[in-house]
Amino acid sequence: NQFDRLITEPTHIEVIIPTIGGREHYLAWCLKSCLEQDGSTSILVSSNGGSKTVREVITSLDTPRIRLVETEKVIPMAFHWEFAVSQARGDVISIIGDDDALLPHSLMVIREVFKAHPEVGCVTQRPAQYYWPDFPIESHRNKYVMPRCKGGSKVYDTKPILKRVMEFKEWYGMLPLLYHGFVRRETLESIRLNHGGLFKRIAPDIYSDLLLAVSVD
């Protein structure tokens, strides 16, 4: 049946990286961290307005695992993210920033969580935080902060968490996440069909988190 298929077949995770010209230094390192994941992971780079220098970074890496799409002109961030997700092909989708990175073997763990829990539409994780050497606050530069966690996974009912977030009693990072989280593409397509889009505000990451929380049990 459907769940047996999800458990036995490998999950194709596609990482979406929205970017824009001028951020190539960060983008190169971001892409390298994605390429260190297992071979069933693919990367979609969406270039806002198109950029020769972004194309050069991708060409220099010389791998079919990276796919580049471009908008015809520079568009607002929320519109750009909507465009990027519309181009996705993976079974599971994640969006990360062009100055972010994936920890080694992280997607192997995410894939196993989805196999173990075929009923869930989204996997949320607690990200570590790294501050680039040019971070505006000098005391934070080159600092790496690892979150306190015990490892393992747990299935949550979404609505009680959403209620606590709306009452300012819970961190919004406990909600289902698309930005820094992992969501089944079929879940996203269902939401887009019902709501006419995933990113309808100027803060597309937070808006999509709340939309996921409303839509996913």
C-alpha cells in the first residue's frame, strides 16, 4: 500500500537554495555542504533575476546534482520562494539560505525519520548556528553554537503546539518548518492548491511555518 511504498523506497530529498547575485562566496560553501550528502540528494539553486556569477559558481562545481533556475528579473522575496518551490521535483523539499550549510550525514538521518514515520508530512529539526567571520557583531564571529538535544525523534500533534506559539508560550521553531525543515512535496502541493500559495507575506519563512501548522496535523 501507500505507506509500504514510502517505507521501502528511498526518499529523494531536494534542497532549494534561493540566492541573488553578490552572495557567491557564501553560496559556494553552502553548495559544497549539500554535495557532501549522499548521492540521492539533489540541489535546486534559484537565482533571483539571474546572475552570471551565480552561474559561474555552479559551473565550477561540475555536477549534475545541482539544477539552476532563474527568474527573468529581480522579484520580491516571497514571489521568488514561490517560484523556486514550483520548480521542485523531490519527494521531500527543504529550503535553506545561501549562507547556510548542512551538517555531514544530516539528510541520511532525515530520510530514516521519514521512513520510520510515513504518516508525518514534515520533519522539524533544531539547527546549529554558525556566525560567519564577517558577522556584524565582532564577538560572535567564527562562533559555532550547538543546540542542546538528546537525539532521536518524536511525533507531535501540531495544533496544540500552534496554540502555545500563538499564546507566546512556545518557540515557533517547534512548528512544522519548510525553511530549515523538511516537508513532503505532496503536502506542499495540497496546501498550494487550497491556499493559492505558500508565501503570501514579506516574511515567507514565518508565514509558511504558520500555514503548515494550520494545514498539517
